[in-house]
Amino acid sequence: MQESDKVAAIRAAMPAVREYVYLNTGTFGPLPTLVQEAMQREAEREFLHGRITSESYERATDLKRRAREEVARLLGCRPDQIALTRHTTDGINLAVMGLDWQPGDEIVTTDMEHPGAQGPVFNVARRYGVVVRTARLGTGAGDVAGTLARLIGRRTRMVVLSHLTWNTGAILPIAEIATLAHQHGALIVVDGAQSAGSIPTDVRALGADVYAIPGQKWLCGPEGTGAVYFSDEALDRLQLTIVGYASLAPNGLEPIGGYFLPKPTAERFEVGGVNVPAIAGQVAALRWLREDIGYSWIFQRVAALGRRAADRLASLDGVDVLTPPDRMAGLVSFTVRDGDPQALVAALAQRNVIVRWITHPYSLRVSTGFYNTEDDIERLVDALEDARRATAASRSMV
């Protein structure tokens, strides 16, 4: 199939990308029709036939198993190392809260992390007297590993950072940093919110101990879906923070003495009931990406469109692209001289171009998905220039 035909077929399967210039997959990816249909079928089955039969339980169990298998294929690990979650933040919390922290222990992170990673880190600092050491990485360019190496030491018990930063779109050298962390016996916990589905990810090659991902961004699944990978080392060292029936081995609870036996796999980090229609949608999305589109093609296209967007934006007078060119994928951040990012996002939305603004550094952010086209990028550039002209004209009238 020709590239143009493939892109056209993909866009035909995703109604939202035909309604807007959809350049914000970094927040929510567009839902394919087959995902909506899978969710609708499952919801209708629950509505018509209830959720109390043994067949319903078996079906939910099978859907969760298939979801773990699909995530394992994406991340390059075993299915028994995957737990299903509601979002990336669940996975980060399970990891950070899982250590038996002592006052004076250190946790290393960076100043580029999303609140979903910063919050759990600051929480253990407040609750347990853990010392937080924060690497200042700027835009993510330069010697990132060297900067972190200066902070990782004998008291470091965990390193928490992103694979692909949510603000400037920089791909960080996780494998190098994991080696540094492991030399000091520390676990490395990776926020994969912007990397899963946008760049190749092999968690074992990276040396990650925990790798948390969402389902609703680059993987184009429903809201409220996600997963987290635990290495065998992490499974040995991390304790449960939230426990429910789904965490327990068969007959694993002794109610009088107060003892319980967790499952031997990462499923121990799952707690209870799930939104089964959402899991059905997650499975449908992951299978579609893997079987019908192909991850290798997706990663190449995302990177190519990201580079094209960065080049076109950088060619405009007064536009400064913040994303390091040698660490770029499909997330591109930029500033506009004399342009307020929040106001520009609103102006672009009025022109049917959807991007977002970032608080730190205060900037605009574009996400180029595999479903986008070169024309989408040209429409972004045209809309941005039109908005700037309109702003300049209004200022001249004051």
C-alpha cells in the first residue's frame, strides 16, 4: 500500500482528525472507530445481559489478560510483568510508595517531570522525610546523564524521570541513567506517558525497573486505561500500597490472623473491578496499532512529522523551537516572540488547529501523530501566522 493510501485509510478510521487539525495527541489521542465500537459492544452486553454470570467474569478476565499481552508486546517484556492501571500516575505511585522509605533516604528526579510524577515524589518526601534531589535539565539538551550522575549517590534509593519529557519533548538517555542508578542499588522508575506509542520502547534494554504508561495518548485508547511494567528486581523489592481481591493469590487471605499472600506476578498491583468496556477498547486500540498499522511505521512517521513541524516552525520569524533537535520525536515545544502561549492556543483553536500550552517552560506544544499529514503542519503554520497578524493589528489600533 502506498504511504498516502495508508494515511488516508487511517484518517478514515479516526473521525476526530478530520474535524480538526489534531495536533494534541500528547494530551489525548483520537479514538479509532473500532475502539468506540468495541466499547459500545461491551457496554451493550453488560446492559442487556448483566455482569453477574460466570461468563461475564470469564470474559472480563480474558480481556485483562489480552490487554496485558498487548502491552507486553509493545514494551518488550513478559505479560506477567504487567499490571493494568487507570493512567500513568497510578503506576508512578505504586512504585514510589512501594519502598520502605526511611528518613534521610534520597530520591533523584528532574525539573522536567509532569505533576503525575512530581506529586508522588513530593508525597514521600513529606510523609517519610525523604530528601529530594532535583536535576536541572533546561530543555533536556546536553549531558543529561552527567547531570544526574552528580546527584546519584550511596543514599539514593530511587530515580524517577521521564523517557520523553512532557514539556519540551526531549528523549532522555534512560539506559545510561539506569546503569548509574543500579551501580548504587537504586531502582529507576520511568514515566512513559509521552513515549509509549511514539518511540520504540524496550524496557529490558533500557534497564527500567518500573515503566508506567497511559492508554489514552499515543496509543489512542480510552480514558481511564493504562499499564505499568515491573522488572523482576522491582517485584522483589516493592511492597503493595493498595490491596484488594485482585491483588491476592487464590485462597490468599487468612481473615483471622490478618495474613495475605499476593499474586506472584505484577497482577498483585491490580486491586479490584475495572471498567470492562474501557479494557475492551484498550485491547482493540493496541491490536489495531500492532496488526493493522505497525509500530515501526508509526514510530518513523511520528518522528518524521515531528521533524517537519520543528523545521517549519523554526523557519518563521520570531519563533524559537525548544525541543533539542537530536532528542526529538513527535512532541515539539516552541515560543513566539511577543506571543502569549495561552492566548495563541486559543487563537489557533478558533482557526480549527488544536495544540496546547505548557506552564514550564511557558510555551506552546505540538504533538504530531501517525495520523497527521504534511498539510496539517502547513495549516498550523498558516494559522499561527494569521493569529500573529491579527494580534499585531489589534495592538496597532490601541
